[in-house]
Amino acid sequence: MNQMQRLEVLSTAIWLRDNAEKLSKQEMLAKLVDLSEYGILSNRQMAKIVRNKVSHTTISHKTQKSAKTGGTLAPESLEDLRDVLFSKERKAIDYEAVARAARKGTSQNMITKLTGVSQSSISRRMNHAS
């Protein structure tokens, strides 16, 4: 997955999270199907992003996606992950944003998937910070 695709996933996820209350179930499902095409988020993670306004089983039926992606995603960390992605493009990774995302509950595995920052780099920085 390239950086532009990661940005599209994060931007769409942020938009869905912030607009979940205003969207109809059909609108939400259409956006979730689009999001599932990237293959980076699980049905449960997508349901969590929309505050369970649509269940993960409904998403699964609509997307025909059953593969597990692994990792924990805290929807409140999406902006932090976007900050990491931007900083990576500037060749100066914002490890404070990495730490914020982790403190909010997003696993290192998901941080890696959504930002492209290597897990070993994240682990090294997190271990030095504690």
C-alpha cells in the first residue's frame, strides 16, 4: 500500500467517524464498502469507526470481506496517525504522534499498517521512551 492510499484510508475513516451521526445507514455502508477495498481495516474496526451505527456482521455481508487484519484501532487516534503519515513524507517521523496513538489504544501493528513506519522503529522508540 502506498502513502496516498494510506492517506485516503485515514481521511475516509476520519470523515466517517465525524459524520456517523448524520449519515443514513445506506450512505455509511457505501463508504465502508469503499474503505474495505483497501484491505487494511477489519469489519470490526470499521464498525468501531462509525460508533457501531452499523454492525460488523452487516459490514461483512455487504463487503464480502472475512479476512482478519489484526491489530487494534482506536478511532480517536486517526488524526495522530495522519500526522505520522505526513511527518514520514517529510522524512522526520513524529514519534510523539506515534506515542499518542499508542496511548489511545492503537496497536503498533496498526500504526505500522496505516502509516508505513516500520514496527521495529516504533518498538525501539517506544521502549526508549518508557
